[in-house]
Amino acid sequence: MPFGMGFGELVLILVIVVVVFGATKLPQLGDGLGKAIKNFKRAVNSQNEIDVSPGSKDKKSELGDEAEASSKSSK
């Protein structure tokens, strides 16, 4: 068993979780935990999405510049 816990300890932890959060919240907690783990793994395994090299622009600033230019030309 994980962390040297037996079956009895795992059941006790499950009972405490059900009492604290309620049976109706457990699916939401599981879903949120699963999404958090998935996002963490994706962030750890992905390459850096932001280019911080000198003289380069990231996508957000490029999009902001284009939107700003179009709003100025429409005035």
C-alpha cells in the first residue's frame, strides 16, 4: 500500500473525507483534482511557451499591438 498505510487507514481517511465534504461534493473534488494533476503534468512536460530572448515579442503583445492599431484607425 502507498506510504505504508493499510486498508483500515485508507477506509478511515475516506470516511473522514466524506464527513467533511459530503457525498455530493466528492465527484467535484475528484474532477478538480484530476484537472489540476493533468495541467501540472502538461506544464512540466511542455517546452517554454514564452520566448524571452532579447528583441522578440510574445504573441500577446503582438495581438495587443494589432488590436490597438485597428482601434486607432477606426476612430
